[in-house]
Amino acid sequence: MDRSPNHWDGLVTGMALVTLDGDRGYELLEDAALAWRDGVLAFVGRAIGLPPRAPAAARFGWEGGLVPR
């Protein structure tokens, strides 16, 4: 398994995320992604913000589900 700092254990894309950021006390992120490494979130945000060729040991497509965070 690749243990370089930019490699993730898992990556989920194709979802909407709700965060506790934003002017209304929350923010809805469409076309979002989240990644984790060693059981800790390493990336949470819009998929467009992912690094090129986002390296992950496992990838999952959520297909538009909503995930509260």
C-alpha cells in the first residue's frame, strides 16, 4: 500500500455534503468528495478541489446521495 502523504485509504465522490460552515450556519456542497486515511478525514469539499488523479486505495461512487457532516 502506498503510504505517501498524498495517498488516501478511501475516496467517495458523486455526493452532496452538508457542512456546518457558511453564512446560514450550514453549507450544501454539490458534487462533493471525501477522502480518509488511517480512519481520519483527509479531504472534504467539492470534487473540483481534488488533486489531479486523486490517489486512493479504494474508490466509491455515491451517485448523488446526501451525507451530513
